[in-house]
Amino acid sequence: MKYSTFFSIVVSGFMGMALLSACNSQTQPATGTTEAANHKTVTGNGNGTRIVYINTDTLMSKYLLAVELNEAFLKKQEERRTELNVKAKSLDQEANEFQRKLENNGFLSEARAIDARDQLLVKSENFRRLQEDMIAETAREQNELNKQLFDKLTNFLKEYNKEKGFDIVLSTQLGGNVLFAVDGFDITNDVVNRLNEEYKKEKGK
């Protein structure tokens, strides 16, 4: 079985996420915040627009909640693969034994051979259904975890932006849409640090 990576949907869903410019007009960045003061201002539209970005590859590899969810997800995948491999090996052995007996006239009658064949076909169909059910369950769990993580990040950014007052928060990844940016646009480390602080407090409760 092939499964898509845990963060593929999260990363793609994160692309192009924007915090509306109303945030900037209603809530100004806190005074004395050095990092906020260092972020650049883009004025291509005639108005000061504060644009920053987050590297989602870095975020997902360093955010403790994301790492924990990914590890649990991969562990469950491995358990399912192991179960399927054991059942597939057993089914293959039965099929080989049936073929061997058939070729060596090992069945007492044609009816016995047909009955053995039918039993083997039922087991094969049950295995196919089990495989499909596991794939569907894995996809469902992946979607739930992706939604949980995406909601966590977007809710955090809404609160984070009350302090920072950015107009737009973009996302990028290795080979993504941001190929170059001068210092001050990347807020990944600050976001990761704050998310981890928040996560540790919640886990400690």
C-alpha cells in the first residue's frame, strides 16, 4: 500500500493563507517588539502592507505537536502494514499448497478441489476488503490529523497577529513559492518557538 505523507495536505492548505489587512488597521504591533519592527514593509500598492512568510517544512519538523502526531500516525501505519503482510503471506502459502495438491491429484474428488478453491477465493476477497478498509481508515485519520494541525496553526496565527499586525502571512517550503527574501520576512523560528511554548504549557496541565 502507498500512503501520502502526513503533512502534504497541511502544507498545501497553508499556501496562500492571508491575514486580512483589517487586522493591521484595528490592532497595531506592540511597541518595543524588536522583531516586529524589523519586518519589511511592501508598498507596491501605495499603502504600507506588512507581508511575512513561514517555512512549513521547518515548522512541521520542529513543532512538537506536529512531530508527535506524525510519529503516532506512522506507527499505526506500520502496524497495519505488518498485519497485512502476515495475512498476505499466509494467503500466498495456502494458494501455493492448493496449486501443489491440484497438480499432484491430492484431492479425493473434484468436489473437494472445487470446495478448497472456493474457500481460497473467499479468503482472497476478504483480504482485498481488509486492505481497502485499512487504506480508507488511514486516509480518514490523516484528514482528521491534518485538520487538527491546520486549525491549531491558523488559530495561533490569529492571536499571534494581534500582537504583530501583519497584513499577509504566506507559506513556503523547499522549492516553494518564496525563492529569495531579505532578512526580516521569515517568521518561522518565532512561530515555532511560541507554538512549542504553548504546547508544553497545554501538555503540562
